[in-house]
Amino acid sequence: MTGVLMRVFSFSLVSWLGPQSPFMFVWIFNSIDAVLLTWCAALKRDSAYTVLNGFWILVGIVGILRAANILH
């Protein structure tokens, strides 16, 4: 439940603040919740959600690198 609430919070923050959103914070926060949700899905042996949230971890890494201007 914590990971789900984290994801709702981060997407709400981007929706409310738009371009003024703290994108690095949002990407890091999203990546942490993706790790939590992947772990929970793996414990429940839910392969679909494990893959989905694993994908979100990769998206988060790319987002963090782009927000830090490391990846263009």
C-alpha cells in the first residue's frame, strides 16, 4: 500500500505543478515506489506486476539520468 500511495502522490504532484514540478524528486520517488511494488509482486509471485514494475524501475533510472542532464 505504501508504494501505491507513493505513486499516487508523485503523479499528483506532477499534475498539480506541471512544468514547475521537482522532476528529480519525482523520478527518485517513483523509482523507490517501483522497487517496493516490484518486491511485493515478486513475493506474491505475480509475474505480470513484477515485470510491469521492473519496467518502471528502468524508466525511473532513465528519468533520473535525464533530469540530471547526464543522458540527453
